[in-house]
Amino acid sequence: MVIIDGNNLFWSVRNAPDVAEHNSDFQLCRLIGRYLRLVGETGQIIFDGAGPADKRGFESIENLDVFFAGAGRDADTAIEGKIKASSGARELVIVSSDRRLRRAARASGASAVKSEDFWVQLQKELKRKKTTKEPEGKRHGLTESETEQWLEFMGLDE
């Protein structure tokens, strides 16, 4: 599971290429959700504060649960709580450039990735061309019985 310090990631990559199109927390979350689906992972992103009044759009993001720490609260404290509460900290990946969170992650056995590095990894994966495996029949042709079935189906078996 990947746990992301939302504001930290957002501010760390705000000047990176291709960020202009992802200039809101919602758009950033959708992009992260796509990335997590591609790499077969799930995640949580936690933002400082209460967030927008209408959070309905965040519920439909695939592979990513979106949380807001609450009014006057910061994501760092919430993430530290999640690290401490985890029974499988070694399976956690904490995304933040904040030294405090990276230290807490390492102390618990979790992995820590800087926000900038995570963004580079995300961009690479999303730009990578996905190849689909060709059907086996395309290379080897139809079997004799399949050919006979098609000829019969098309009325050409005479």
C-alpha cells in the first residue's frame, strides 16, 4: 500500500513538466489512481485541513482512497498514525519529502520515497506504451478443425 502526503506531493511537483493539466487536488488524485491501477497497487492520499466542502468526486477514484486530515490538522500527523497502526509496515510505501515522515517510515520498516521521485516514476509509467499480447492464433493460424467449422458456418464447405 502506498500512503501519500498529498500537499507535499502537490507542492513538490507544481513546477514539474505536465503538471499544468493536473493543477487541482482532484486532478492529481485521478492521475495517481490511474498510476496505481497500472502498477497493480492501492493507495491512500492524505491532504492537510478539511478539504473542499463537496468531496463526492473523490469517492470514484480507482485504487486510491482520498482523506483530509480535518480542520486545523495536518496530514503528517495522520500519516504517522497510519504507520504506527499498521501491522504490516514493511509493506507500506510512504511518499513524502518531509524528513519527519521519512524518518518515521524507516523506523517502522516501511519504505520512504521522496515526492519528486514518486512523480518521476508515475510519469514514466503513464507514458510507457502498453503492449497487448497478440492472440496465439494470429501467429499460428487456425487449426484444421477450426477451419472446417468456419467453412461450414460460411456455407463454403462444399
